[in-house]
Amino acid sequence: MDDESLTVPAPGAVPAPGAVPVGADVHRALGLTDEEAAAIVAILGRPPNHVELAMYAVMWSEHCSYKSSRRHLGRLPTDGPHVLVGPGENAGVVDVGDGIAVAIRIESHNHPSAVEPYQGAATGVGGILRDIFTMGARPIALMDALFFGTLDDARTRWLMEGVVAGISGYGNSVGVPTVGGELTFAPGYARNPLVNVLCLGVLPVERLVLARATGAGNLAVLLGSPTGRDGIGGVSVLASAGFGGADDGAKRPSVQVGDPYEEKRLVEACLELLDRHLVVGVQDLGGAGLACATSETAGRAGMGMDVDVRAVPCREPGMAPYEVMTSESQERMLAIVTPADLDEVHAVCRRWEVRSAVVGVVTDPDPASGTGRLRILDGRGGHVLADVPAASLADDAPRYDRPLAPPRDLERRRADDPAALPAPADCTEDLLAMVLDPSWVYRQYDHQLFLNTVVAPGSDAAVLRLAAPGLPTSAKGLALSTDSNPRWCSVDPRRGTELLVAESALNVACGGARPLALVNCLNFGNPEHPEVMWQLSESVDGMAAACSALGIPVVGGNVSLYNESGGADIDPTPVVAVLGVVDRLERVPATVTLVEGASLVLVGGTRTELAGSRWAVERRDHRGGALADWDPHGHRRLLDAVVELVGRPGLLVGVHDVADGGLALALAELALRSEVGVRVGEVAGHGELFSEAPGRVVVATFEADRVVGMCRAAGLDARVLGEAGGDRVVVGDLVDVALAELRAAWRDQLAGALED
């Protein structure tokens, strides 16, 4: 086939006689219901053939179509004065000033990682990177939120080591730092780990590009790796079914295989093409492969596209057309190029050693129907193997209003308050069981690539310089936090998600940043279970309420369903990531550190609620009660006050929010990160010690009176807790432990388990 043109049959040609309709049961094997198969027949006006059915199967999968969740996601607030691109594109984009925009996206690769942990996690990183540079942004940071079973299980340790190796192997090789994340261990993730990966990128505002196939006669150019059989049907085989059957190993061929060095070349080639304005639109090839990229770019523009499967570079002989169209082979992009720019596009790709091949042409909508047609052709001037309305693959996917129902024992569970549990005889023992050093994970990652990382992993939020090649000069900085709490959301998915948003916003405030935008990854069980759909709906409403109250728009997200093992659904696990902007990043802000002799000040009132806390759930196996309430207006005052405190030069020497593990763990982590002890006066029993109620921050300062005065002037409670110093952690008469003993427990929880 000539690179410059694509000769195609006349519009209206019908699929070739050899492309016969499929058997009656094939659609079920592809994950389509009888009703969905009937809807496809209605759209086409005839039965689909193998190629068409395969494309609909992957595009109408849960992963691609969001058919169980889209009705609910529409309730999220997505607009804001800084929002340039909201949900629906490859990544959300916000304007941060100084002519700079930030692209941000989070995705799941849960099921592939359960089958093949290294490649599942690695290709999750590769896919999220492409989502970012598709928008014209240079990726500058990665984060991950990881959930595994308990560490006493050998399979869990194997999965975790493979996932961490996959993330580090890909991210380090492609040259993008991993700057933070989440790490959770709980029994419900034993067979179905969660691997959520976030990427953040920066771009000059004028380089922003959308995935649109505009302009009849423009060419579709496939960039990057050749197409193979790895990942065929991944979105339907892996992402739309649970785990636990004897045939899980048979799903391994559906896991993609990544090549980070090809990705690095692809990043640079695409950014040069965008800088030189040589492409009209760009779309990455992730879930559903070419079927997705061609239909979405054409459908969004209201156009059609003719694709020649024989023109697609393949690395395996004899690939069938449906394999070519649905393969999820990695490191591939689809660029829409004018014929006049094609030679320069090829030249740029050659310079970066990236393959480029014309595989299609943009076409006008069909005059009779007014719809753009996606046609798959068997060679130049060959038979039409498939002919479908381009937009129907995405826009006409089913939208289910699935039954939802709360647990039957909900009221009884909410009345079962853990405050009634006996007080612990020794809170020190509980604290020692809770501390965990995650550094084994993040030390596998290079977090200083680009030299932009100002606050490294291990703090409340990562803080980055706002700098990259080709970016306007700016004194601003970025803060980013990825957070989750399945314990809260298991007790109350609506309130738990509200508190989660509040916590994540407070984390970036602890980095000195104003919260600007949020992305989410909603990990839930089987949507065909009414209780799971109730959890999802409640969580969405909680996120909507909290984001609206705090003025944080949701600019993108991902939904991962069918996370179950042997029929048992995971706890509801929404993950949120909040992006914040530091107005002027002139110094390294205070982090989770202490200095000998500094005063410890608690900003925020005394709270004693224990529902959903680690103490109640993990130490007492108690999952009932009502989660703590929160005051959105007061929380906004807290966010502003913390940003102000952190921004004052020299005022704070340390800061840490009170969340996971309560005040006990906040104080312990401050001490452990600094190797400086703490001595705190009386607290209101084990309730205040272990409560995870929102809206509290511990700061270390040598100007306690000034800090307390500033907080009270802002309408916030504040009191001096005690002082940093010595070699013990002492909290009233509840906790008294040598720092060396605490450090040994902290390090042994993870590193010790992996050494066994």
C-alpha cells in the first residue's frame, strides 16, 4: 500500500461474502448478552460478522463502555474556572497559570496484574503515560495505589513483588519518576489485587490537542510497535469478569507485553510532532486497540474512517482481521495527519526510530444516514470486512440502570458503635502492630528523574517543581496526593468517600498547595450484585458532595468492576488523587519531620469516633458504627490555614495530617521519619488516640503561640500537645515505647515478611 493514499471501494459497499455472520452463541463467548447482540443487529440492520462482533464486544465491554456506571458518574461536578478538558478525553487538563496546563489521569490494571503481575503492572504504567502525552503533555510524575492480601500469604508476596518490579522496571526505564502512592494489605484482595496507576504531565497551553479525526482525506497513521496477539480481548476477557475459577491461568495470553524503550521513543516523537503542528489529532491504542482508536477519533469528530488491516504492521504471521483490530499490543499511537504533512511525519518518526504506517483515511459522513462509517478493508481496494457506524461502537453501548440495594443489616451495623468495645489494656501493643514502613516499595522507584521532586515519597503529598523542556518559566509548584480508605467505605460508602476527598485535599494542603482538581479510580465488585451497585452509587454521591463543597472539580477517572475472588466482592475501594498548586515554591516545605525541642500543636478539635478506624477494624475485627461527620465549611478554613502556615518561611519545621491510624500513628510517623522522640500530655483516652475523624493536623514549630493564634483567628481549634525530643514516644499514660522498638516494628512489618 502506498503511504500517501488509500484506495477504497465505493461508499455503501457491503461486507464481503467471505465475512459471514457468526454462530448464535459466539457473542456469549465474547462477553455480550443476548440483548446486546440483538441491539447490534438493530444498529446494523443485519447480523454482524466476526470482525464486527469482535469490535462491538471489546468496545461494549465494561472497561470501555462504563455501561454499569455511566448513569451514576454524571452526578459528579466536572466544571471549574481552571478546567480545560474534563472527563471523556484521554486525560483531564487544568490551567495552572503562567501559560502552563497540567494533564492528569488515573487508570486501573487490576485484572491483568492478578494474572501476570509484572507485565500487568508494567503495561498499566505504559498505558497511563500514553494517555498523558496524547494530550500534548510531557509526563513528569507517576503515582500508584496498590492493594494486596495479607503478607502472611506466599501468593500475596509474589504478586506484590511482581507488581512493584513491573512499575519500577517500566517507569525507571522510560524515564518518568514515581513520586508516591498508597499501599494497603487486607484479606479481601488476596486473589484480586488492585493496581491503580496515575500519571501527571505538563504542557504549554497552546500545545493541547484532542483526539479528533477531522478533515475528510486526512490520513490515519499508526505509530510505534507492530501489532501482535498479546492482549487480544483484554478488556473483555480480563476487565469484565471476576477471578477464582480454575481457568484463571488461561487468561494469561490476554495480558499485554510492554517495551519501555519503545515507549520513550514514542513519547519524544509524538511531542515533536505536536510541537511542529504536524498532526490534527492523536489517540493512544490501549483497551480495545485499533477498534477503539479508530472509532473514537472518527466518532468524536462526526466523521468516518476506512482502515486497511493489511497495512497494519504485524509481528506475527497470519493474524486474522479481528485479531488486528482488537489486539491491545502496547506502545502504539494513532495520529491523524494531512497528506501535505505526511513526509515530515515519517521523517520525524525515522529520527526517533519509531515505525509509522498509513493504515486509513478519514471519510465524510454517509450522505444517506448522516453518520460516519468505520469500514475495515482487506487490502488496498479489497473487500469490506466490516462496515459499522463509527460512533455506535462507543455512543450506542448499553447504559444499564442496574438494581441497587443496601445491605439488609445496614441499620444494625451502623448502630454497632465500636465505642462500646473495651478499652485496650495497652495501646502501645496496638500501635506497634499498626506501624509499617512502605519504603521497600518506593525505593524500587527512581523518584528523582527530571530533578523536579521537591518532596519525595513518604510524606503527605509529593511536591514538584513546575518545570519541563519547552515549558514557560514558572515559580509555581505542584502537589499531588493519592488516597484511599476501604475500611471507611465498607462501613459507609457515601460518608467514607466524602472523608476520603477531605483527607486527600488536606494532604496537598500539607504540601503548601491549594487543591485544584481531582481524578478518581472507582474499584468495586460485581455490578450484577445489587449491594455493589448501591456501594458505587453511594460513593459517587459522597464524592460529588465533598467535591462540590470544597470547590474541587472532577476532571477524569476510571471505573474497575468485577473485582472479586471466588464470588466474594472486594470492599468498596474508591481511590482519589487531588492535584494542588503551590503559588510560589521558593523552598522545601515542612514535611513529616521533627526537630528536637519543637512544640507539637494539634490543629483541629478533639475527636473520639472509632468507626472504620484501623484500631476497630484491624485490631478488633469490628466493622460497624457510624463514621464521623465533618464540616465542609470548617474544612475549607482548615485547608486555607494549613496552606498559610506551610507557606510562612520558617514557621513550621514539620507537618502531618491525622488520618490512617489516628493521632497515634501520626505522632509515631513523625518520630520515625525524624528519629526524634515525642512526649505528649493527656489525650481523651484510646478514642482520641486512634480516631481517624477528619480535619486535624499535627504541626511542629518553635513558635507555638503564633501558630495557635493564627489558627484561632481563622476559626479553628488549636492546642499544644507536647514537645519533640528524646528517644521514646510517650502519649499520656496510653503509650510509652522506645523509639528503637517502634522503629524495629515499623521496618519488620513489610521488609521482614519479604525476607521470610
